[in-house]
Amino acid sequence: MTAGGDQPPWLLGQLRDKAGSRLDPVHRDFFEGGAGRETALAENERAFGRLALLPRVLRGAGPADTAVTLLGARAALPVVVSPTAFHRLAHPDGELATARATAAAGTVLISSMASTTAVAEVAAAARAVRADAAVWFQLYLQPAPEVTDALVRRAEQAGCGALVVTVDSPVLGRRARDERNGFHDLPPGLAAENMRGLPGGPPGGVRDIVLSPGLSWDDLRRLRDGTALPVVLKGVLHPDDARRAADEGVAALLVSNHGGRQLDAAPAAVEALPAIVAAVGG
């Protein structure tokens, strides 16, 4: 089927085209763009296109059940909504709409630290749709430990089921589209709401999220020891890092190249996955 008139788009490409016609071009580039020449971004799509599903027949298994349990959360299908920033650039409801849609689909939302809606409101919106809706919190470890601690407490108080620590961003990837458009901060009226009122008093701007090349496994260990929540590492591509993470007691890995938005020479995440699975024994 194809989209026409008021009919909703049925394919992701159609959804992207429909959104592109409505969004501010600067914000569309922020959502769509990758690092450098966007080689890694394009390779992610090509790699998925090369995958094939090999069906089996006459198995007599009855109706398919796609439900899985992920870190104690029951999901209707093995798809998690990964963390992305600044949803209110796209629509006034922003992350609240994303939370409601994810809960209605019966799966897990990873709420971004760079959300334009506070995590407590995001979690409440999800649970208003489904009482047992699972929300996890994505976190960049901050060089100031007290800032990280305050963010963790907010996630815990919001009832988040896990902390998803992005580890592939010691510095911000160079995104040519954002540089060309001069997009470096949020427009008036929007803020990175999870950053408001933290120690040191950051007002909630994009620049209040500090990336640091000095962070190490010691910082991860400190985080793990300071919370009862399971810790997931997002951005692992190398098997040796996967083994180290398992040894450090990490609960799960999210194999990712940041959507091609960080290191433009990184391999496609889906092609890095088999070596990671082998490294940690499944």
C-alpha cells in the first residue's frame, strides 16, 4: 500500500518524506544527519538491506509469539525505542507522544538524557497508557560525579527500569549539516529538561551535557556501585570491550555506532553484532 491523502504512511521511507515536508529544514537535518560524509549512516541502512530472513516451513508451532523479557521488562516484540534527543523540535507533545506510542505498542522506551521533557513526565505518560510500561534512562556519564548522581536519582525516582550509558561519545561527532545550519543549541522555550536544577545550576541548555574523553571503566564502576538499577552499555562495537563489560558486571550491551552520528569510519552496527555475541557467549 502507498500513502495518499489522509492515509498514514506504511513504510519508514514514506514516514521520513512526510516528516521532511513538515519539519523546519534545520531540525530535519539534525534528526536525519550523520557524522562526516555520513558514510557510517548510509552503511547502517545498506547493511540492514543485505540481511535476509531464511524461513522454515511446516513446523507446526501455532501462532507466532514475538514477546520477550528484557531486564525484567516484558515487551510485546523484540524492538526497543532507542534514545534520541529533542523530540519537541518535531512536535509540541515531543517525548510524551513517543512514550504513549511506545507503551501502546507494548515495548520499551529508552528516554534520552537530552530529552525536551523531564524523565518523570515521560515515564508517567507511558504508564498512563499501560500501567506496566517500561521506561529506561539513557545517560552520558558526567565529569562531575555529583551531576551523574543527581541524574541517576531522578531516573530511579521516575521508576526507570535500567540505566543505558552511552559510551561511544568521548567527544561530539562532527556533523556537517548542523555546522552548515548553525544549529548548536535549542530554540527559546525548549531545554534539555533533565539538566535543570542539577548541582552547579545548569539551566538546561545543550552545552550543559558535558562529554569527556577522560571517562574510564573506573567511572562506570562507580556508577554501577551507586545504583541498584541494571546498567546497559550503549555504543559497544569491539569484542574486547564487550568481554570487559561482561567482566565488569554490565547487565546488557546495546551494539551501536550511534546511528552513524559519531565516528564516520565505524562499521555498521548490525554487522558488528555477531562478533559481540560470540565474545560474551550470547
